[in-house]
Amino acid sequence: MAARGEFSSRTAFVLAAAGSAIGLGNIWGFPIQVASNGGGAFVFTYIILTFLLAYPVLMAELIIGRHAKRDTVSSIVVLSGPRSRWLAYLTGFWGMLTASLILSFYAIVAGWMLAHFFGAGANLLGQTDLKQWFVSNSLTRNLIFCVAFYALTISIIARGVTSGIERWSTRLMPMLLVLMVLLIAYIATQPGAAEGWRIYWQPDFSQVANPDLVLDALGQAFFSLSLGVGTMMVYGSYISKSENLPRLGASVAILDIGVAVLAGLLVIPAMYVAQHNGVTIYDAAGNLLASDSLIFTVLPALFETMGGAGVITSILFFSLMTIAALTSSISMLEVPVAYASDSLGMERRRASYMVGGLVLLISVLIIFNFGALFGLVIAFTTKYSEPLIGLLFCVFVGWIWARNEILQEIQQGAEGAENSLFWRIWPNYVKFVCPLLILLLFWRSLA
Ligand code: PHE
């Protein structure tokens, strides 16, 4: 077992799992959803749903993973009996496919972030033509930066759990936090920022009961905590048996929410500073511009209006985005790589190159058929697969796995867990409430 690797400390796990959770979903997705979904009302609904639905599913993944200490497919198979084995394979493979497909579109977007980072660097050096090439959408640019981003992701995963995932998460996550705080503080001093702060906190509560808003918030909560694809399960499989799982899970959820809320304090005021400086942020019909133009047109336009400070701000902003994306993409690639090494017995380095290369091919396919595939893959993975697989995880924990075995797993590292509030609520909660709520929301979204 030792050959599998294990996080060397509690902090290492929390930073790695928070690194997975905190990504483009927090810094890009969340603020945009807030801005287009009733401001504080979305923040409020999102936080409630994270505790109500996402945290319990996160715990299901962590407990299953640490119990089996194997890749996701075998972890679920271990829990199943002869009659549920097919369901276990279905869940495991579907999760692995979803993780790979999420990586395939995520790496394209991350490549754009990387390109903009280089663009800002070229700008700093006065290379305007080069900068223009970096920031303009072209097939060549997209391919080159997507491949570069895979190279980064694969090189970390190939090094394994401690020297790859753990080492890079513990280096990059503190950097991410510092960058974020610096950027928030700087944007806050700019004219127009106050309007953004006001809108961010001002909830339009008439929106809270809006089913679309609730569904968006649920999707956001699942995506943001990296749920329903086996990522947290496989990270859970590298947690030592002496750690307290409910507490670790809570730390990760709180960090994830915290950074999403912080990201709102960065992106939303920045939008209003942009508006103050004459950049358009609403279209003719009064709707917020689409989310990709907000990040890749509005923010760069804002940085342009800020002179020398804008160049630096732009470098910091796009390095923040790239770091956030990288600590998430490694966790996606880890799902199929763990399967290739644990279940197929492949050597880790080889597995990383092969699996990474395969997923890269999917990205290339998407880049060449962008209009037809990009939105489709995002909808299939984040809107449908993640909540449904999350539901299946609840079914395994609630209905298939023997409850005393679950308790024994939790008790390792959490003495007296049988009397804890967590144990009094969680088992029946994942058995009945989570599946029902997910189904209900799902049914509404299809209707
Ligand atoms: N949680 C990541 C984000 O917010 C995305 C992600 C989804 C990562 C699924 C891993 C698995 O950007």
C-alpha cells in the first residue's frame, strides 16, 4: 500500500483538496453567477446549498475513498454486493469519464488564462504585436496554450501524491491567497469599486425562491467542491487513517466558500470600476455581458485604463487564474491516473503521460469543433453528470454500505464519533434527504 502514496499531514490534504475545489469555478463562475442572479441572494442560496447538499456528498466521497484506499472505481466496487456490482462499475466509470471530460474543457479555458498571462508579460516588455497575438483568439494560440497547460498538469501528476500533488498544492495555494488579497485591496481603492461592493452585498430576496437560481446555485456548489466525479474520493484515499474526516471535510468546504466570496469582492467591484472607466459591461438589453467576454474583454479593457498599474494588475490577475486552474486540473487528471495505476497496474509516470495524452486529444477535438462541442461537454458534465453521480454516491453510502462499517471508518481518527452531531444527522441525511433533493432539483431543471 505504501507505494500508493499518502498526504503527509492534515494541512497537506486540506491544501490539496482546497486546491482542487478552488478553481475557475470560484474565481470566474461564482462572481458571474452572483452578478447575473440577484447579487447577495445568490450568495446566500449558494452557501445554504453548500452546507445542505454539497458538504454531505463531500463526506460520502471522503469516507468511501479513505475506506478503500484505492482508485474510485475499485473504491465503490469494494462497497457493493453481488447485486449492486454493476451499479458500482457504472458509477465509477461514469465518474472517471466525467472527470476526464471536465479536464478536457477546463484545460482549454486554463490555456486562455495562461495566454493572457503571457500577453500581460509581453505588454510589460513593450511587445505590443506579440501581446496582441497572445490575447487574440486563434486556433494556433488555443492549441499551443492548451498543450502547455497539459504539460504542467501532467508533470505534477507524474510525480505522485507527495512530490507532485502535495508539494505543488502547498506551494501554490498560499500564493493564490496572497495574490487575491492584494488584488482585492487594490481594486477597492479605485473609483467605482464602492458601487460593486454595494451590489454584491445587497440581496434581491425576491430571487431566492426562483427555481432557476436554486438550480444554478446547486450546480455551482457541486462543481465548486469538485463533487460527483470521484476527485474528492481519490484525494480521500490518500488521507491517513489517523485523521478526523468530518473535520477535514468541513475545513475544505469553508475554504472553498471563503474563496468564492472573496473572488466576488474582486471581480464584481472590478466590473464596476471598468464601467466607471467607460468600459461597457451591460449589453443593449440591460443584461450583463456573457461571462467569457467579462473575463477576456472587460477585465483586460479595465487593466488598459489603469496605465502602468494596470499592466501589473493584469499579470497578477492572470497568474491567479492560472494557479487556481492548475491545482484543480491536477485533481481531475488524478482520477483516471489513479485507476490506471491502482487497477491496471501501470507505472504512475507512464499512466500520467498516457491518460493525460488521451484527454488532451479530446481537448484538441473540442478546439477544432468549438461551436458544436464546448457547450455540450460543459452541460453534459456539470449540469447532468455531476449531480447524478453525486446522487449515486449517496445511494452507495445510504443504502448499500453497512452502517456499522461506515461508523468504523469514521471512528478512525475521530474517537467518540458515534456520539457526534455529525453521526446523528449525516447517515439518514445522505440516505433520504440528499437523493430526494437532488432528484427534485433535477426534475425541475428538465421540466
Ligand atoms: N472545483 C473546481 C473549480 O471550482 C472544478 C473541478 C470540478 C475540479 C470537478 C475537480 C473536479 O473550478
